[in-house]
Amino acid sequence: MASAPMMKKVGSEAESPASMGSESGSEERLRTNNGSAKHNDKHSTSIRSNSDHGERFEYSGWVYHLGLNSIGHEYCHFRFLFIRGKYVEMYKRDPHENPGLKPIHRGVIGNTFMVEESGRRKVNHGDLYVLRFYNRLDETKKGEIACATAGDARKWMEAFDQAKQQVEYELSRDKSVRNKLNMEDEINLEEHRPRVRRYAHGLKKLIRIGQGPEMLLRKTSDLGSAGRLDAYFDADGGDVVETYEWKCVRTINGVRIFEDAAHSKSGKGILVKAVGVVDASADTVFEVVLSTERHMRYEWDTLIGDLELVDSINGHYDVVYGTFDPRYLTRWKSKRDFVFTWQWFRGQDGTYTILQFPSVHKKQPSRSGYKRTKINPSTWEISSLSTSSSPKTVRCLVTQTLEINPKGWLKWRNNHCQKFEKTVAYALLSQVAGLKEYVAANPTLASDSCTTVVHTTLSDHSGSLSEFEDAETADEFYDAIAADSSSDDDDDDNDDDEMGVNKVKKIRLKNVSWAIAGLALKKASDPDPSNQLNSKVHPINLDASQFQGSMRRAKDEADKNCWSSPDGSGFMIRGKTYLKDSIKVKGGEPLLTLIAVDWFKVEDCVTNVALHPKSIVQSEAGKKLPFILVINLEVPARPNYSLVIYFAADRPINKSSLFGKFVNGTDMFRDSRFKLIPSIIKGYWMVKRAVGTKACLLGKAVTCKYLRQDNFLEIDVDIGSSSVARSVIGLVLGYVTSIVVDLAIVIEAREEAELPEYILGTVRLNRFQLDSAVALKIY
């Protein structure tokens, strides 16, 4: 049963540095029928969206607009962004404070609209977090905006996703809207005049997040953040059964120290970790950890306080140089310097992962008087903690994991030696404690970023997307913001002088996707896996020996460069009562049978592999199968690769089931439900931390294209469409010959009638060789 969107406040009013001296309290004035709104926090970011229950949200706030003007010069302008239904509008000023103001850019969110987090970029001597918009069918159509903090970038990502889900819901109800949307792609936005908005009956909520342009100008931005928007995931454990056995061996300064007891006697390096709860948001802590600002690091980092950026490979990958004087490390007498890389990304559940590798760089040789050393490989994982029991508290769990030499560690753990406390490894483990105390000593870091909610009653009947439509049509939004806006700069300075920031409230917005994408399905007939296929048809005998892919099936567990199909017990999926208690259960036997795997080498990433004359799908045996699911993972490398996995059903699909709705549904619906769970069974621990244990909605993370014909559905997954995915896959390929990885395919269940989830298919890839790929010729 679909649940209505929920709103929960996660904190009381907080005063940011920029709001000092403003009037105490927070005054809210209801929006009047002419569409104007007044609120004393007039320069924060707001978010609104729609639901099927009369409740409406809209999304808006201050961002940077990045791009190139007509003569090729880069520009970076303050702009007010507004999501209204399926339209995204960009203004020079806040339209709430300037009734009748026309947008300078306006575009539509269509079913090919994609938004990607491009990472951190240096712009005008400051760090910004960039979001890239593009057409998943034509990446030449694109545009960029940026935010001052990682937290605001995260919230905009979630806002666009929820707006896109609402568009899909509206399109599923009204085919005429779909036809109109398909036509909206070629209009000049400079000549477009939006009509006055008409309001629907019900309750509308204006959610303001972030702060105004004065705060965007600050080099060191206010790092506070609101409680996270649960856009995709649930605040519970991973979706994979862990192989580690962590044992707490010490508690130091409120931080727990663990070791991996399962592998502590292996004779190799030991994995240890420090775990602490920090009274700040994950966004805040992430920016503190990645900051190279000297005075800030001096307050919490006893080891690597002197850092400088050497090179930025991309928005998620930096090379950093550091020095320290180890006077308290008695076995070293000379000063030390080091070079390491930061590789970071944010998961769909909002968890930040930072990988730190020792490195070398030709631009940074060792300084005179310093001796070059290597710091231990380590990872940071920063995840928000649920605050349902204490809504005014924002907290996150910080985990730092590193690999150390067992010599000295075991003696220290058993209280036989204190020399370990004079080592770099111990200094690294102490960083979590320093971070915890630093945040506690700086209350502004523990407070949320500005977020307000304005409630108002709507005054008209219209509640569909048509209320935002004009007599004219509109461009896709990536076309709109890619336009040259050099002509819009004349009054920027005057605009900025008028802005201010006041006190605000904070909220937590529950995922509205259950109420939107789930309603488009209505109700699946039965979530039982056996009923996903047509029970009235007698199953055929699936003989996998009839299908020969370029990669062979494994003979046993020790076999290499091969595949097998494990059961689903190694994966955690949503149980029958998940909507009530968030409990996940171990998966069972897959619904579909893995019949073959192809490992291709290609010049350019290829799609529509199932249509290839020599494809398994086009073979005589393949044509006789009731249904085949083809997963084509396009791997960016030199050369490029395609891992093609073929799953077969022994009976036709039940069209009224969740699986049937997925196979025959829209691309938007597939994007919102196609879930992949990765699990590194064997391999280097840093690769395991990079891949993680959480399920990923692939359609939200990378570009997926779908081909539904005859008896098959092919899903082409362009891993290279995401800079984060490219970075992770690059790391995995470096260790691929020693990795055993399991993948599970799941259709995400969001309605009570769809639960429990089931495993659609699984594959295990055993230490495969890159050079074993077979060249695929395109006909």
C-alpha cells in the first residue's frame, strides 16, 4: 500500500555565523493566491515536490551556474534555481521576493534527463561541488551547476530525482502529457515567458535548504547540514553478508578500536579500525576530513596537519602532499614527508567513502631536510545515523580503517608493550578521536545548515503537470543552462548586495518515491517469486550446456577466469515486513537461471548485443526460450570491455507481476527499480571498501538503456557515464586477477504488495583475466 510523503523535523532553530545579529525567532507567512511568499529566511534554498495525497513540495535555492560564454571564457554566476513540476527555472533573484520576475533559463525534466555528481572543482580560488546535467541518449547536451557544500549538492541530487519520479507518475496517468513532453525540446528559452502558476487544493510545503549568496562567497563555507533525505536507501546495514569479524580491543577517548579477528592470524597485515560517533552531519565531517586548511587540521589532526594539493585528477581524485615532524615518534629523528591520493565518492544512501593510498608524483619530490615515507593505506567511511528517537540531534558514524604490520600491534593489544603508541599507525587511528573533539568544541559545525518549511493552503483545482505548462513548449533543462549567459551579468553585483541570511528551521524529508513510483504500478498480484512467472504454463527444461559464451563455467571454487551462479544466501534483501520494521532477510534461490557469460573486447562501448547475429539470444536454442534477461555491463578501459550476462526463465513472465511491470514498463520506472548488489568475496580489502556492501539503483547512478523485443529484455549499463563509477571500476580492474566478485540482480520492492523482494539472478566472477576477452566484431 502506498504511503504518503512524511515530513519530520530533525532539529530546532539554529543560528549560523551569517545569521548572527538577526532577529530572534523565525517568522513564517503563508503564501497568498498571487504566488508570492514572504519568509525571513529569504536567501536559503527551498525544496518542494508533489504527492498523490494533495501534499505538494517544490524545490528551490541558490546555486552557481557554470559554463562557457560565446567567446570561450568560463563564467560562474549566482543563480536561484526552482523546480516547478516538470520544469526547472533559473532566476537572477529570488522569485519569492520579486513577484512577476521572469526566469532567465527554463527547461523540462524529461525521461532522458540525467544528473551526475561530478565531484569537487576549484573555481575562482574556492572549492565547489559540481552537478552535471545531460541527456542519456545524447551526452553532448549538457550543463552544469555547483554548490558550496557537499551537503547541498547531495540534496539537489535527491530533489531532482524525486521531481523526476513525480514526472513519471504524472506521465503514467496521462498519455497526452507524455506526448506533449516528447515534443518539448527545441524552443528558445530566452523568448519563453512562463505563465502565472495556478495552485491545487491541498497542503503545500516550501522547504528551504542552505544559505544565501553571501555564504556561497565564503572560502570556508558553513559546513552544517540538515538530516539526510532518504532518497534511495534505508539507514540500516549493508546488503551483503560480511566476511569480516570485527572485535573491539580498546576504547580510547570515546572511540572504539577494532581488529579483524577472522584474519588476525593470517601472518599478513592486520586490518584495524577506529569507530566513533560525531555530533555533526556526514556532509560536515566529510568536508572537515578533506580540508587541507592548515589551521583547521592543526586543531584535530596530530599527524598530517600540513597538507597541500599537488594535483586534481578529477572531481573525485586528488594527489596530496604532506609533511610532519615526528618528535613524539621516538624511532625517527628526521622530518618526514609523504604523498598520497584521496579518492572519494558518495553512495546512494548518503555515506561518504574516502580511500587513501600512498603514492608518488613527479611534481613533488622529497624536500630538502625531509625523508620520504609512506603512510598506511586507509579508508574513511562517514554515514548518517538515524535520529528518529532524538529529532533535534544530528549525528554520524565515522569509521577509519587501515592495514598495519602485526608486529607491535599484538603486543599493544595485549597490554604488553606501549611502543605502538609512538607509531604512525596509532596516530592515524587517533584521528577519529581528534575529529570528535574538534566538532564538539565548535558548535557551529554540529548545527544543521539552514532548512525551513513553509506550510500553506493551495487555492485552485488543478493538481497535475498541466498547471505549469504554457502555450509554448520548453527545452530540456541541460540545453537551457548550457546557453551563453554572458548577457545576464550586468546587474549581478547589485543583485548580490541585496541578499541576507536569517535563522531557519530544519526538517527531514522521507522518500516520496514509495508514493509515486509505487502508485504507477498500482498493486502487483503477488510478490511470491514463483508467481512472477506464468504458473499456468508448464516449465521447460533449461539445459545450460546448449549455450556457450566466451567465458566458461567454473569447474570448482578454485578455478580461475570463469563464472558460476551462487545462491542468494550471501545477499540481504527486503523482507515481508520491511516497510514496518526495516528488517532484511537472506535471499533465496534466484528466479532466473544463469545460462552464459560473454567477456568481449571492443573499440567503443557497444549496445544492443542481443541483436548481434552470433548472440546467444539469436541462436536457435535462444529463440525457443520463454524469456531472456541480458545484462550488458559496458566497462570503460583501454581497450573497452563488455561483460554480458544472460539469465533465462523457464516459463513466460506473468505480466501483472512486479517482474512483468519491470520488463514491459517505462525506462523511468526501470531506472527507479533496477538494483544491483555487489559483493567482493575474495580480494584486496581496499577494493572491498571501495565497492562496498550496499545495493545500487543502477538507473540512478549510471546511464542505462533498455531494448525490449521478442523474448528478451537487454539492459545496457554504461559504467563510464559516471565519474565515480569509472574511478571505482578502474581500481577493481587493477586487482581483477585476484578478485572473486558476486553480483545479484534485484527489482526493488516499495509497496507492501510487492514484498518480500526476491533475487532475480546471480553471477560469480572468479579471478578473470582481462586479456582473455574476445574481440566483438560489429556487423
